[in-house]
Amino acid sequence: MIKKGDKVSILSGNYKGNTGIVLKVFPKKNKAIVQGINIIKKHTKPTVEKPKGGILKKELPIHLSKLKKEKE
């Protein structure tokens, strides 16, 4: 079972062979967010908090079947 803080390796997809630390797990959706894996660029409009707007880098969830827990 994969939990928050575990070190995992990616088994398939664009990030195959990479490793990272689990930041958050969504058990009902069978997905997890891994640090530095599955990053997208999200374009944001200007708001009161960020007057310039800009491009944010964000990690998206990845399916648990593509993850393998590393032995410590």
C-alpha cells in the first residue's frame, strides 16, 4: 500500500524509470500526486492576488498501478 511520504518509482508512461516522493494519495480514485512527476503548465488570468497572472507548473495525479514502492 502506498502512503504519503513513500518513495516510489514509475513503471510506465512518459516518466518511466523516474523516482519521487508521494505528496498526496486519493484512495477512492486510485491516484497519487508524486513530487516532480506528471507536471503540466497552467495558464492563469490576472487576479487580485496575482495581478500579472502567468504560467504555473503543477503536478497532476498519476494512477497507483503505474507506481511501485521503493525498498528503503
